[in-house]
Amino acid sequence: MDRLRSSAIRDLLTLTARPDIVSLAGGLPDPAFIPRDRIRQEMDRVLTDPGSVQYAETTGILALRKVLADREGARLGRLLDPAEVVVTHGSQQALSLLAQALLDPGDTVVVEDPAYTGALQVFRAAEAEVVAVPLDEDGMDVSVLESMLTQGLRPAVVHTVANFHNPRGVVLAADRRARLAQLADSYGFWVIEDDPYGELWFEAPTPDPVAALSDRVVRLSSASKILAPALRVGWLHGPREVCQAVELLKQGADLCGSSLTQQVAAGLLADGPWLAEHLTELRGRYGARAKVLVAAVENEFAGIASVSPAVGGMFCWMEFYGHTASPVDTSVLLQTAIEHGVAFVPGAAFGVGADLSSQLRLCFATSSEDVLVDAVRRLRGAYDGSAAESVVQS
Ligand code: PMP
């Protein structure tokens, strides 16, 4: 327990639930985009089956594993057997069970820097040694990983959010995916390809998954961002021995997931025409918000900070330039920002080794265009306020 820290983001969510604060902090889908009517219809339909309120198979109901095997198999470009799929309580549970299955205390895990905080919590709880590899505009810098391996690093697991990284927003380039897959094969580590955002592309679909390129990959995805987080339906697929280990651990963790929400998810994911239309709509709506947020930041912070182009997912990443007399510390800025009625996640919350104190994550998914523009104005007000304060203090 000594190694565990509360997630800065979960803590912020409590604070930012205040109605006077516009939160760009959490990674929450807009409830207005969650297909509640379609979920209600499906719920009514599945409730006519007594099995929908019964315990389920530990690895998930077969109807859902079949539709997931079809969808994931299409991305891999090969047939995927439903026995190679395990449904989990959100993809977060997949991460947690995989850490138990694949790691012994003291094993090395490579993560990206900045990293997904939920993965850091899981790997720290497993008493792993966490080693960070930097990210750039093309995702994990695989050449840095390669030189670490050449110098003797022997990770058990490499974790990557290859599509629309949380928090950085970037996509792992195709050549880096291929190299990562080769390195996994040569050095015998597992890759956890953690992909809850891949379907939310705004301009072009993402490159082939790393799982299509090596058998040493366990791929995770989720219904949270495309259907609803409250379904708590996530999944993993990978080699059978990994699925079997996860199944054993899941028996001890929760016996099984919810038959009810799994049947609902199966119904929605199997309804091809509806799903295609729903995804097109989500991409359009989130893409429009991303554009507005990026433009607002570019406008309000010209010459002060840069913002990453948002090409998918839910986040963009802002970095204050270091040329000003008093460099911005975003953890300090957050306090002033809250007084101005806006919240974000400071970069330091995601840092492993890197100094991310001048950076921050903004979520464009939860708020409408107007609110996003207003939030960025408030952020500019907070920046001006804290700059004035630091002049007074110095
Ligand atoms: N992986 C990443 C990279 C995430 O951003 C999240 C959610 N924020 C998850 C996994 C877990 O999501 P869920 O359990 O809802 O599928």
C-alpha cells in the first residue's frame, strides 16, 4: 500500500463536480452523446431472456465474445476465436488482471512518459519497477526503448496507448508499431496495447494494431468511450494461455461480469448499421469540439503556449513555452484556474521521470463548443492572474 497514490484525476473529479467549475479535467464522454434510448430499447429486449439476470461465464457471455472476436479479428486481418477474448469490467480490470497474470514483484514494466495514470496505479500495486520511455508526436519513442534493451533492460511488459494517447493525444506511427512488435518477439516481453480511443478518429483511421504484428501482444479495448462507461464492458484478446490465466484471476476477483450489460453491449455492437451511424456521429461531434478547443487555445495563448493537434480521442496537450521570466507550473496554475472556474489536469499527474510541470491535459469531449471557448477564456484569465501574482511575489 505504501507505493500507491490516489489518482490525481479521480481526486480532481470530486472537486470539479462543483457546478461553478467548467471541468476539462476528467476524460468523460458527454452524456448527451451516450445512446440512452438505444440502450433502453436493448435493455427491454434482453430482459425478456431470464439469462440476462443470471450469473454469466467468467470470460463473458458467448454472444458478446463472438461479436468482439468478429470486430477485433477484422482489425487484425485474421479470424479470431471467441476463446481468445475475455470480457472484463471495463478495460481497467483487464489491466489489473494482466498485471497479476504477467508480473512478479520487482519485474520491470515499461510505460510511456507521460503515462496513463490508471496503468501506473496498476503496475505500482503489482510492485513492478516502472521504467519510462519518452513520447513524441509519433507516439512512444521506440528507438529509446531499443537502446535500453541493447543496454540490458529486460522488461516483462511494455504498456502502450498507441491510439490517441491519454494524455498526450498522439498516435504511434506504423513503422514504430512494426519495430515494437519485432522487439517484443526478439526480447520476449509482452506488449499491452491499451486502446479505448481507437474508434474515435476524426480524420483517418489509425494504423494496424500492434497485435496484428506479433503474438506477444495483448490488446485491450472498451465500450466506455463509444457506448457508455456505465456498462463497464471492456475486453482483451491475446494468446490463449494469457486468456486462461486472466480467467482464473477473474474468478477470484468477481466470479463474472454483468450478464445484463454484456447482453446490451452485444446487441448494440452486433447492430452493424446502427453502430456505423453512431460512430460516424460521435467522430463528427467530438472532432468539431476538438477543433474549437485547439483554435481557442491557439487564439488565447498565442506566443505563450503550444497545443497539440487533436486528431482523435478525447484529449489535447498544452505546453507553456519556457521563455518567460517566470516559467509556468501548471500544478500552481490549477489553483488559480479553479478560482476562475475552470479545471484541467496538470502534466505532473502523468509524469514518470520527465518534468511535465509546464504542461497540462485538456479534455474536449465533455463540454459543448461554447463552454469550451469560455473555459479557455477563463484559463487565460487564470494565467494572467497567476503571472501578476508571481510578479508581486518576486
Ligand atoms: N486505458 C486508458 C488509456 C484509458 O484512458 C482508460 C479510461 N480513462 C481506460 C483504459 C479504462 O477505461 P474503462 O475501464 O472504462 O474501459
